[in-house]
Amino acid sequence: MAKRVLIYLEDARASKTLADFFQKRGDKTWLATSLAQAGGVLKREKPEIVFVDLHLPLADLSKILKFIQRELPSAGVIITNRHPDFRREMLARELGAKVFLRYPLTPHWIETALKRLEQSDRRLVAYVNSSEALPPVRWPVRYKITLPYALLALLFAFVSAFLVSRYVLESVMDRFTAQLIDAGKLSADWMVQEEGRLLGTLRLIANTSGMAEAVLANDASQLRLIALPIMVNAQEEAVEILDARGISLLSIRHHQGESWEQVMISQGDTSLSAYPFVQQALSGREDELGDKYAGVIPTDLGETFYVAGPIYDSQNRSVGAVLVGKSLETLAQEIRQDTLSQITFYSLEGVPLASTIFISEGLQPLAFDLSQQVLLNQDHASSIRELTFAGNKYSEILGAWEARGGVDLGIVGASLAQNFLARPSLVTRVQIFLIILIGLVAVITLGVFLANQITNPLARVVQASVELARGNLDVKVPSDGNDEISVLAYAFNYMVSGLQEGIIYRDLLGRTVSPQVREALRRSFASGDLRLEGQSAEATVLISDIRGFTALAEKEEPTTILNWLNEYFGELVPVITSHGGVVDKFEGDSMLAFFGILPTPLPVQESAYQACLAAVELLETVEKINLRRMNRGEPPLITGIGVNTGRLIAGGLGTADRLNYTVIGDSVNTTQRIQGVSRTFGESGIVVTENTLVALAGHRSEFNLEPLGEHAFKGKMEQLWLYRLYPSKTVQKVEEPTPT
């Protein structure tokens, strides 16, 4: 018969896995992604099986489980969780969940959870896929360690053989040639970048506001004010500004090593306009790459590399040109610093123009045929020549020196000194291979030894873990040594000891105290202090009591009374827990709870607020219980609730071998007395003190309170202002009375 299944999980992939599983079985499934959707399905479809994610927001988890417990008590609930969460598991158990299914959600584990759900004894809590079956070891750690060692050793042998053949047996000249080619490429790339940098300076000068107007006005002073700061910032050596006729309006040149106060400034030179690339810039002619051009001009700085571009006025008409340049001598020195090679610039005819290696007395021009070969084959191959200078041999790679647009300006050479290494003899080669072979064997042997050193202790821990999973708490692992494996063994033994101790304390405490108190006890035991140290705190106390229960108990069998109380407290305790409260004790038909101390201290405003919310929900829960009891023909349980806020002492009370975590103090006694005032209501009701009303502060407007006036109590010198707290807005809200 098909089942109705609701799946309410945060994990979309897990929801789909469950939905696919039940759809294959022919069951009808609903997927919910919010509390509202889940509630709608529960009310409308009344599913028989409900999957709930343990990691939902705590409020949503509590509400959905309460709804199922109240409206669909026959529905089977399976809680799914990605990882253990003790606090949430305890809350789910208190709200009726009995089957917990941990990831991964495989068909086997889902079937197991469903079988657990169908078991007749639903009082037992079942954890599915926790530690029932350990997976087989398919890939031992020994192999994981040894095999990489072996592979690394083999790789080491092959790499070593390759390096020997590559760097020792082969001619070192091959490496030298590769370095030489790299130097040539770096030099060519450097020139391209430098040209781009010069173009950036040119554009900055040409496009500066007022440049075109100053050129048209032949205003050299204004041109200097515009160009010189840019030139200084860019550390340029030469800037030339020409008018439309090619006459120099301003020429600024700076020698490397000199201060900027020593720049040479001149004007009126007409020789620059004779160079074709300058004429192209003056004309404003554009090609496919734009209107910027480059060339070499001899100046007092030496042979100087310039980039040139037009100056446009506001009508986009060319009114002059800007040239920005740097001497080849400086360029060669800068490339030398970046590439670590000697640099030489040659003209198209092979005449040296500037170099970092030659001096004027030792210039060695290129042969005409060689220079032409370099220019003709520049797109296919580079030429290498050998030369000698000052007794040192150099190899020089030659390539075309290209400017913007592929225009050849000359030839650039990058030179490296020749350093040859002696070729190894046959004996040396044999020795190298023997050393590699010995190293290979040593690495493999070391790998096997280390693998055994690591895996043998791990195997013992694994075996002990298997025994522990089977319930054997007497298992121990040797913890000799001082490495991480020994620490792991020690931690394992410590864990086993903790489990042994935990079983004892769980048996002693698990059924008598709340999870929060049990956690406080655990911390106290772990620290070696058997007493839970008392602490003074501002907190809120809630006490409930059933009216006339003593007389009622005299008329019924003890087993009936016990069942009534278990049903009663079974629904009241989750309400306290869901609001962060801790149930301290049960005394007959009375219950004492406190807020704001465990598991973490809360501000008094928050503890009072949560206590009042819990009291209102308790009253609503009692009314629902009484409706069910009336339908069964049983007398109602009229309940009085008292809430008071004040200072109290919380801690372990008793002796070293028998402790009871509780709260004591005048605030607790006062709460016990004020809840007795509810006897005058003739129905279930809540009484709160003025201290709680004041502590509510901004939350006071959320509740309906009716003043009951001042009341005197035995043992209290002062009278207390009391208020009745209603579960719904049926009484007009009152303000706090002014003390008289």
C-alpha cells in the first residue's frame, strides 16, 4: 500500500534522494522548503511518514515537531542529520522523535530507518548509520605511503638520468645558445615596451590643456611650463616641440647623471624637420596604426631614439609636433641591467651606434652581407656571430631593430661571454648512474620502513576502534613513543576512559537531570571538581502546581496518577526547553524551572521575557491537555503558574557522592508563594511579580497584564505587587503602578 511521505530538509540534494527512493516504491511524496509549506502539507495531506532535518532553524524544528506531536501523533518521524548535534537531538527526542538517520542517505540506510520506524516498541531511540557497519579497507595506508615513495623514486631515477643526459652529457653550448636566444628576445621585447612608454609621455604632453594654444602663439615659456614637469616625472632625456613648419619652438635635453637644473633648453632648430618620420608627424598623416612614428636622430646626447606625434588644436587640425626621445647609450645600459647581456645598436649598414661592451677604439662593424642577412631573415631566424674583445670571447645574437609598424631602424645585438664546461669522462658517467641507482634503492627501502612505522600503530588503533564499536570498553592501545601516532593512541585511550566514565554518569544522571545540567556536571567532572560551584545570578524562576491534585490522587490508583503526571509533564517540559529554560525538579505535581543561567547566562531582560513566553505557552498546553482529558472523561488539571525575577544561587547542593543541581534563595521562595495566589482565579492562571514586570522592559507591551494589587506573604516584611498574565489580549494593558 502506498505511503504518504513529507520531506522537509534544507539540503536539496538529500531531499531529491529521498523523493526518488519513495517514488520508485510507488509512494506519494511532498517536498517542503519552508515551515509554511510543511505545515500546509501536514494539515492537508496528513502524511504517515515525515522526514525532518535536524539542522533546520531551531524555532522551525521545534514548531514542526510540536505540531506533529499534537496533531499527528500516529505519524512516524525520521530525523536526518549531517553531523551529530547533541542539543538538537535531545530537543527532538523530547518532542517525540525516535529514529535518527545520519548521512549518507543510501537506500540501505533509508530501508533500515523505515524498519526501525515500524518496530512495535516506539519508546526506544534508534540511531541509523552511526557505527553499525565499518566499511572495508580497500586501499591500506601502507600502500598509500609506500607506492608514492616507489613512484617518486622511479621518477627521481628517470629525472636524474634525463638531467645527466641533458645538462652533463650534452654540450653545454646548447644551453648557452638557448640563453643567448632568450637574451635576444628579452632585448627586443624591452625595446617594444620602452617605445610604448615614450609614446605615453608623448600623448601626455601633446594632450595637455593649453599645448596647442602655446604652439600657435609660439609661447616657449608656456611650452616649458607644460612639458618640463612631465619630462622630469617620466625621467626622459629629450623633448622637442615643433611648430607646423618644423621649426623648434622648444628643445629640452638632459644628460644622464646631471641634475635637472642643468637641462639644456634651446629653440629655432630646423634640422629635425628633415627626417621623414618627423615630416609624417607634422603632416598629421595616419596609417593603420595611427599618427605616431619613430626614428633615430643624432644629437648632442649621441644617437637618440625618438617617437613623434602631431599636436592638434580644438578643430582637430595639426598645429605642430612633439618628439620624445632617449639616447641609444642610455637604452643600451638599461637593457643591460634588465637582461644581464651586453647590448649593441647598429645602423642598417652594420655600423655600431652605441654599445655596453665596445669602446671607441675597438668598434667592430658588421659585415655588409651579415647585416643584410639579419634584415632579410628577421621573421624566420636570428643570426649568431662570435667576436673577441679584450681577450674575452663573446657570442652575439643579432636581430632587426623594429619600431612602430614594423619599420626597421637598425640592428640590435645581445652578447654573452662564452663559458664552457669540461665534458665528463666515461668513468664519471658510470659513477653518476651508480649513485642514482643506490639512491633509488635507498629511497624505496626508507619508504617501506617509514610506512611500517606509521601503519603498524595505525592498524592497532583501527583494530581497537573496531572493538570499541562492538561495545568493548576494556580495549587499550600502546602509546609508547613521542610522535603524532603516540599522541593519537594516548587520545584514543583517554577517549575510552571518558566513555567508561560517561556510561556511569549517564546511567546515574541521564534520567534525572536536564541536558543543560548534565553538561555542567560533565565539565565539573572533567575538571576534577566533584562539586558544581554555586554562582549568584539575576535570573527568572517559574513554578507550576496542579490545584487540588492531592484530593484527586486519593480517589485514583497510583499507576493512574503516575500516567497522568507523565503525560502532563511530557508536554510541559518541551515548552520550557524550547524557550531556553531548565527544569530543575519535579515534586509531586509541582515543577520548578529557571531561565538565564544554563547553558549560558542571559541578561535579566531576556530571562524574564523567555519565562513569560514559556508561561503563556504552558497555559495553552494545559488547556489542550484538559480538552483531551474531558473527552476521555477525566477531570481537568487546573494549573497555577508563578513567575518571579531576582537574585538567586545556582549550583550543586549535597555531598561529594550525591549532588543535586538546583536553585535556592529568597527569589525561589517568593515564586512558590505567589503561584498560590492563582487559587483565587478558579481556573488555570499565571501570576508574575513586579520584579518580572520591570525586568521585561521593552518586551512589556507584548503581554496582557492585569494588576492584582499588593499582597502580603509570611516571612516577607514588604508587600508585593502582583499581576495576572493572560495568554491572549482579552484584558486592557495596564501601566506599572506608582508605588505609594
